[in-house]
Amino acid sequence: MRGIATAALDISDGLLGDLKHILDQSKVDAEILLDRLPKSDTLRKQSKAIQNQFAACGGDDYEICFTAAPRHRNAIMEVGKKLSLSITNIGSVQTMRSTEPKIYLIDQNGKELNETESTPFFKSFDHFA
């Protein structure tokens, strides 16, 4: 992904927590489409709320989250095909809407979850908590 990705990190502590590190360093927001997050067959048998929580915040998945410009989409898919890797577009990076970088969670209906809906459930592992 060298020359294509603009940032990358492992998400062993949970997607949302680790993605926040990229956002903080880059001073940008992200919009995450919860229905696009990869989920195991076992997880898909759970309620939508549980699926979203575990896919967004569960750790030890040993996956890489990376950002890249939309113009590289075809090249990225070619890398995945060549290496037999599943690569999933889960959202977008955006200009910051406020003074602090934020992750906006979008549900299966295209609706943004508000702070009250997302705060109690969408917490990744924090080594310093």
C-alpha cells in the first residue's frame, strides 16, 4: 500500500479507538457506515446493536485500517485481488466539522447516530483508562 495509503494502523484495540489516533494526528473527521463493517457469520446472528458494537469496538481482530484518496480505489482493489485479501470501504475521511476530530457513525438507514445513542456502546479498549 506504499504510495497509496495516506495513513494506516492495526485495529487490535478496536476500530473506532484506533481510527481516532489517525484522526487526531491528521486533524480530520471520519464517517463510518456501520453496515459495511466486516462481521463474522456468528456475529451476524446477533442483534444489529450487538453487531455494530462488536464490529466497531471489538479488539484483537488483527486487521489494518488505512486511509487513501478515492482516486486510488481501483489500485487498492487490485492489491486485494492480487494478494487474495478482502478489502472493505467502510466510510470516508472528511474535513473537521468542529474543533476536535470526531467519528460520525451512520446506521443501516443512513441516519447518523447521535451522542446519546452511540456513547454508552461505542468504546474501544483504552490502555490508559
